Amino acid sequence: MGVVIINFKAYREGSGKQALELAKIAENVASRVDDYIAIAPPTIDLAEIINAVSIDVYAQHVDAVDFGSHTGRITAEMVKEKGAKGSLINHSERRLRLADIDFLVSKFKELGLVSIVCTNNVATTAAAAALNPDYVAVEPPELIGSGIPVSKAEPETVENSVKAAKDVNPNVKVLCGAGIGRHEDYVTALDLGADGVLLASGIVKAKDPKAALEELVGLR
């Protein structure tokens, strides 16, 4: 059994009514496989989707702040109150300082939330693992949205990242991201030692998202 987390990003196909439809597709597929399937919709859709599906729902980003004078910011407490399982942290499209990542991982542990820290290479994966998050997700930025899976283009990055993370923190789970879209990409990531995948456009922007997700987890 592997882990599949789908990031809706701010794609038109993954927001509003379409986000809800996509969430229900993920829920339907999750009910038919042993894999752990979860989603990360836009923050504005978070509460509605959490109330509509039974699968775990993550935020895409949380700010490294406590409650206070922080106009437009989102605290970990806010997403927990809405029922989110946790959040992505430090995605390549929303980079954070190391101190902020550390703050959030600690805050998530305090609140019982799941932290998924995104990284871009072996060194940063090891550094992130040392902060003791639940997951690290390695995604070379140049491959994100490219349709070229990191598991094929840079298999050594995945393999070495898994080793580096586990050497530092044997309990951390490692996800493989960037360019993942097909079942063979998923299987290759698992074969390289990853616990699962973090993906976005391969499902969200597919002509038939349900068929794409079914193919990814081996139902087709």
C-alpha cells in the first residue's frame, strides 16, 4: 500500500465546484484500493470539501505565525478547526525560511496535525527530515508540471533522498513528486524506496481525472 496525495494547487480545474467534484472522485477511488489517497484543495474550498468527503484533506499552505495582527495569514489552528488533517509546508511554489519550517513542524506536532515538508534535492531532504516532520516530499522544481516523472528523469534523487532522510530520521516517510502521472511512475517511486507520491497536474488537469487516478493506482 502506498500514499497518494493530490495537490489541487490554484488550477481552475481544482477550484470551486470542480474542486468538490475532484474530491469526490478521489474519495470514490480511495474506497476501492488499499492505497492511502488524500487531497490538498485551495484554502478557500477547504471547509466545504472537508465536510463533503470521508478521505483526509490537507491544506496547501500554512503561515508560520500564531494568532495576532497578521492580515491575510492562515494559522495552523485555523486549518485544524476546519478539520484539515495537516498541510503541505515549503512547496516550491511557496517557499519558507528554515526557521519557519521548524516553527510549523513543531506547531503541527503540538496540534496533532500531519506535516508534509516539500524539498528539492537530497541535501534539503536530509535537512527537512532532521526537523522530524511526518513526511518529506522531494520535488525537483524543474520537473514540476513537466510531465517528466522525477522517478525516471532523476531516479538517483529519489533513491538518495530516501536514504538521506532515513539515515537522519528512520521514522519519516518520503514522498516522490514532480511529473508523476501514470501507474508506472507510481510503481517506480515505490521501487526506489519512496512511501508514495505527491502529484498535481497529472490528475487535476487530466481530461478524465477519474480515469487518470484509477490508472495511477492500478485499477485500469
